[in-house]
Amino acid sequence: MIEWDIPLGEPPHVVAIGRNAHGFEPKDSYCLPDLWSLHLYGYEASLRVDDFEFPIRPGTIGLTPPGMTMETRYKGISVHIYVHFRAQGKPEKIPAMQNLGGQYDETYRRLYEMNGKVPDQSERVNARVWDLLWHLTTLQRRDSRSMTMHPAVKRASERIAKHLSEPISIDALAQDVGVSYSYLARLFQATYGETVVAYIRRERLERAVHLLQRSTLPIKAVAASVGIPDLQHFNKAMRQQYSQSPRAIRERYTD
């Protein structure tokens, strides 16, 4: 795991915070000589920071130190929250990229509330970003499940995330990670409290919610991108999981 030493002894000085769209070109590259960059991602892409490669997944948060070149390769129109800031004080370690899991939506909301409030409410913005940065120093250490996860579960979870848009065979998945079908099933039940099939279904629907809320993809395209190309089946699955249609989920977020 790549970690950065970031000064956190005093509140950061936020220069810019907002929501931006990329992906109109398949790749972009830039460097901020004296500013840290924080990005909250709701899409899939890949990121190269100098000599380090990071996969971007919906629900992840990334941090880049000043002076490092960021090259991002997109898969389409991609919208994220960004924060550019100066840091000062005693250094602490923060992973370069983390998965926020169930904390993503609340983090997104709290940062989005600060959009456009620099410089009028700079102290409030600085305090909110400072609080988030301190939270990120402990997030990975508190996620004991990920630290103790069986390697086969970890590899299987990564393969599932990478191939959500495709049909996924559990037999083939077990073979890929080097365990039997039944053993993989037991590992998933012990780790996530659900079957492999239920895990895949939940991952697909959670990613669909991210895409519905944070992209302008047609609902049919969202369904296909999460591996449920049958629109009727997709609508039924979303209603069963969230008690709302995909259209209602998108409209409620937009409102």
C-alpha cells in the first residue's frame, strides 16, 4: 500500500473545492507544483502518479502530493469532487488511494456542501477538509476485515470489481483464485456474511446507484455497464434492493 506523509498539525489552506467533469478526452495529465490534490471518485478509470499506478473505482478517495504528475485515463464522461489545498504542521501518513465503502455518500455530501464557499467561508471549509484528512489517517487501520482478509477473497473481490459488466462464473472465479467452489463460498460467507452470488449482485447494484447519481449515462447503459443488460430485470432488481426505480433514484439525487 502506497502512503504519503502529509502535514496535518495545523488546518490546511483550501485554495479550491468543487465538482468537475472529465473524460471528454480519453486521457489528461497535470501537476500542481505547491498544492495537494484530493479526489473523490464515483467512476472507473486508472491513475498514474509519477511511477505509481492506481485503479480508480466508484467509492474511492485519492490523495496526491504537490509536484507529482497525475495522468488519468478515462472510460467516458467522469465526474468527481476535488479539493486543492496547502498543508502544514507535523506529518501523518495517509494511503494514496482508499475505498470509503459505506462512508462514500456522506463524504461526498459533506464536501459538496463546501462547493463555492472559498473564500467567503474559508475557515469552515478548511476545518471540514482537515477533519476528513484526519479521518483518512485512521480509516485503513480501522478496517480490520481488509487487513485480515483471506488472499483468495481479496483476489476474488478484485476480479469481481474489474469484471462487473461481464457474466461472472463462480466456478471459474474459484479456479482463478486457486480454491474450490465450496471453499470460496465459505470464505465469502465468513468475510461478508453473504454468498458469492449475493455479493456480486450487491456490488452491481451499488455501482449502478453511483452511475445513476453521478453520470448522465442512459439507464439502459448503466444496466449494461454493471452486467444486467436486461432492462426489465435491472428495474426489478433495483426495486427489490432500494424500493425505488432507477429513474426515481436518479431524480431524487438530482433534486
